[in-house]
Amino acid sequence: MKTLILAHYYTTPEVQQMADHVGDSLDLALHAQQEDFDRIVFCGVRFMAETAKMLNPWADVVLPDSGSTCSLVEQTDIDQLRAWVGHARAWYEENENKKVAHVAYINSAAAHKVLADVVVTSRNVEEIVANLVSQGYVILFSPDRNMGAYLKYEHPDWPMHYWSAVCEVHDMFKAEELDVIWKSWTDAPKYLLAHPESPLPVLQRADYIGSTHGMLNWVREFPHQVGTVYVATEEGLLHNMRKMRPELDIKQAPTYTGCQCNQCPYMKLNTTEKVRAATLGKGVHIDYLSATQLGLARLPVERMLEFQRTGEIHV
């Protein structure tokens, strides 16, 4: 059986070295469509493996560890989410005669995506929501509270409500600790890159806000040879940044004084031993989703991909 190993940026350097391709979750799932294989070993978390199965339904998709979940998934009760979306649709239709679009961040379970009108990534969320607002939609954004709060801060006139879950890794970064660092003297300039899952006070002081892909591009294209770059995201991405630009001083943003050690515990369950075992068929096979569930969850993902191709979205 021909096996394709995919690894997210947040896995350990050792796991990334085992992979045929390293990237963010959507890039990896799309990359698999271009390969000839029978099995995908997805070194990431469960929602990523589910997305890979949606886009590659013929493949045997295997997650190396059953515990590789995500706080955004664990903090979202699907029944409560369904009620929230249903109540909002009914209220706006009855009271204001307005359409509602449920926009779900890709960091969500398959059952969550089934309830969405369109799925977004951190790379395209602002553009897609702007398009929907221009069409007159009221936006329900889920599950990431910090990303929703940032969008609302940037666009206070957008008719938008957001869910209450957070990424436990990004939510730990502290603006107060950044203040301490910025007041300390160094002979090189300091910069802050932040993922939009970070708290709003951190995002407000960032030099760049973007996806893992966007932050990597920022580092790649940084025009200077000196400087300290603090990065508010999971520490696994810094491995790729340091390989790319070894002359820069690249550090993880602090969660408390002196700490630059913020890791996703779920990503780190992807050990080299479990990845090897998964290539032999051990681990969690994403075979529990019916064809109907896969189709319903894939639809909002396909709408996003169509928007990326055409600049238009219809929900």
C-alpha cells in the first residue's frame, strides 16, 4: 500500500522530517489530491484528518494518536451550536428580514462543518466575510472567539456575532508580557508576528497578523539581516522559520515572564513511533463518517475553494 505522510507545521521537527509534505491543514489536504497513494497518515489533529478525508474520500486516512483533538472542537457543543445558528436564522428572518450566513473556521469538527454555510481559513477569512457582508448577510462566526473579536474590532460596522471557543495555545499569549520585553533594551529592533487566534490585546500590537503560511512568508521576505522576531503561535512553526532565516533571532512570544515554551499538547502526541505505526495501519482510521456526512461537511469547504478560484461565493 502506497502511503503519503503529511505533517502540520506544529508537529515536532522529527515528525516533520518524516513527512512527504509539511504545511497548514488545508494545504496538506489539497496537496493529497495531487498525489497517487492509497493511505494518508495525517500528522496533526483529528479535524485536519477529517478534512483530508472529505477532500480525498477514496483514501484510507489515518491519525497516529486518538487523543489528537483541539480545544476549539472540545469547547464546542454541537447541539448548542445548532440551536445558536437556528435561533439566529429565525430571529433575523422574522424581525429584520435579513439573511444569515454561518461561517465556520476550518479548525472545527466534521459535525461542525455540516452546520456551516462556508468554511474559512485564517488566510481567507476576512476576504470571505467581507464578501458575504456586501451581499447583505448577517454573519455568525464560529468557533474561534479571538478571531471573531479581531474581525469585529477591524470592522465594527459588520453585522457579526461569534462563538466562544478558543485555541488554548494562542489564548495564552499575554500583551502584558510583551510590554515587559519591549521596554527592555536591545541593540536590534523587535517585531511581533501573531496568529489571529491570539487575544485581541496581542493582535493590537503586532507588526503582522496572519496564518502560518503568511507568517512564514513574512519571515522569508524580511529585508534585514538583524532583528528579534517574536512569534505568537505554536512553537513548532519556529523550527521552519529558523531553518529559513538562521541569521535572525526568532523567539516565541511569552505567555508569562521568561516563558517561550508554548506547545499544543495534541500536536505533540504525533510521535515518530506512532507515525511509523500509522504507516502500517495502526492509529485512528477516519472511516466513521458516512458518505452523507462527508458530502454535507465538504460542501462549505468547496464553497471556500470556489471563492478562491472565482472571487465569488454563493450560500
